[in-house]
Amino acid sequence: MRQLVTALLIALTAATTVAFGAILGETFILYPNIFHDPPESLARAREFLVAGSPSDFFPPLGMAILGTGAATVLLTWRYPRIRWYVLGAAAAYLCFELIFSVVWFWPRNEIMFVDPVGTHSAEFLRQTAREFVAGHWVRVAGSGLTSALMFTALVRWLREPARPS
């Protein structure tokens, strides 16, 4: 059982760290280009992000994190030294990545990148872009929290073998 828990903790810590790094990459590499001058920059982003985009990367990674996270929560529940870190990471991921994305980002993505060009006024697109970027910082913080909690759980697990309660 210890080997399985160790493998899950390593996999989940790696996946959440990759997700956090990818979100930081979006923040400092893609987003300055996408959001610097809407609606023109949004139109250029549509042209550029044809062969691949964040929506091709994050959903499969997110599903892997959710599946691995559920298994990890179940298998670490008997270990109080790491239980709350793992559960906290899972809750943070669910809130900041899944629920917040569905409620906040998906409608704004639809407006900026799916609706036909010319559907919305320039001012409406600028406001939508500002809202998206503001919400993005919440997602950055949530992703950092998720990654830090998983890293802490892994280190605590590896330093001193947890005893089941």
C-alpha cells in the first residue's frame, strides 16, 4: 500500500506542478499577446491558436488530476499527517480550476474566441478581457495553492512514514 500511495502522491504532485507551471506560462507568455489590445489582439489570437491552444492541453491534464486526486484522497484518508493537505489540494483544485473555470472562464472564452467576429462591440470585448484577466489571477493563486499543498503532503509522507489512524 505504501508504494501505491507514494506513486500517487508523486504523480499528483508532478501533475499539479505542471499545471501550475503551464498557467504561469500562459500568464507571462500568451496572455500579454492575447489581451494587450482587444478586440484586435483577440482576433490575432484566434488566427494564431489554430493548431493548438490551452483548451487542447488543460482539459486532459485536468481530468488526470481529478482522477488521480480522487484516488489519492481515498488512499490517504487513514493517514492524518497528510490527509488534510491532500484533501485541501483536491478542494482547491475543484474550486479554483473546475468550478471557477465553468462559471467564470467558459462564458468569457465563448464571447472572446467562439462567437463570430463582430458579434460584440469593441468596448464589450475589452470589458470581457479585463474580467478574464482579473479572474485569471484567482486561478493562478488557486493553482499555486494546490501545487504547494501537494508538495507539502509528498514531503511529509517521504520524510516520516505516516501511520494509519
